[in-house]
Amino acid sequence: MADTAATLGIDHLGLTVEDLMLSLSFFTDCLGWKQFGGNPDYPSAYITDGTAKLTLWQAKTDSPIGFDRFQNVGLHHFALKLASNEALDALFEEVKNWPDVVVEFAPELSGNGPKRHCMVYEPGGNRLELSYDPR
């Protein structure tokens, strides 16, 4: 067995969303991400914050099954890191009022800290953690 991993990290994370345009607007207009591509034949948008990359894919059903982290195999949540506690608090103020965002909990200590985080559901239905860890 190799002493080092055979991979170099996550290239991108692909997320199925209930409404592509709502999710795209959330990431680009609320979080400031930039779109760098997509696929009109399987409606999708490829976005980045300059470090992380996501691909958003339109669910192909009129009745998508909602996220359930306790019963579905796969994504539990994904986390985006912030540069400071102040940045976390400021972004949470924007995010909590964004249309179709559901807040699970506001910024708080993660365990005993010092990391702080909050959890929301973006408009496409995926569970998103925003966090700051000073370590």
C-alpha cells in the first residue's frame, strides 16, 4: 500500500438541485461565485469561488425527493470555509434572508470550538455548512 494518497483532492463537487436557476442565483448573486460553463442538453451550471468548483445539475423530475441526511446514502452536507468570524456572521446575515434558503441553525461553536459554523439548505435543496476555523 502506498504511503501517500493516489489522489490530489476534490476536483469538483456535483450537486443535483430542484431548480437550477434558483441555485445558480444563490451561488452567484448571494455568495459571489462565477459561472465558468454548463451543459444546456442536461441543464447544468459550472461555478467557482476561485478555489472550489461546483457543478449544479437540474433534477430531471417534476417531483424531486427532498434531501434526508439520515436516510439517503450520499451527500450529508458540504462545507465552505470563511476567512474570519466576522465574515461568517456577515455572510449568514445575507444568506438567511435569501429567497428559498432554509436555516437549520445560525452561527455557533462546533463542538467545544474554536471552530464556528452554521447550517442552511441552499434553494436547490442541498445542505450547506458555512464555517470559520481559526486553527
